[in-house]
Amino acid sequence: MATSMITLLPDVTEKTGVPRTLHVPFKLGRPCGEPFDFGTRKKVVHQLLQLTEKPAGSRWEYKS
């Protein structure tokens, strides 16, 4: 299974060696967006699942 991670701090995450990261522009503590914003949360999870199919070293920016 491929490992992917949502990150709010891509510079820090880069140093941990996670093979695939999705950088999101949300507030600290809210990596999937605002509470009860289910549309945004669904987009984040969908993009993260797509990222697992990409090669190691992939770094994506969240697309709203």
C-alpha cells in the first residue's frame, strides 16, 4: 500500500521522508478544511487517494 500524507507545512514534511504529500492551504489543526465543510473534505480525500497511485517523491498542491 502506498503511503501519502496531507501536510500544512510542506517544508517540514519534506524532511520526514514521506513518499507522497498533498499540501493543503488550510489553518493548522484543520488539514481537511473547515468543520462541516463536507464538500471540501471530500475533495481533499479524493485528491489524496489519487496521489497514492503516483510514484514516490510526488508532491501535490490541493486544487479547490
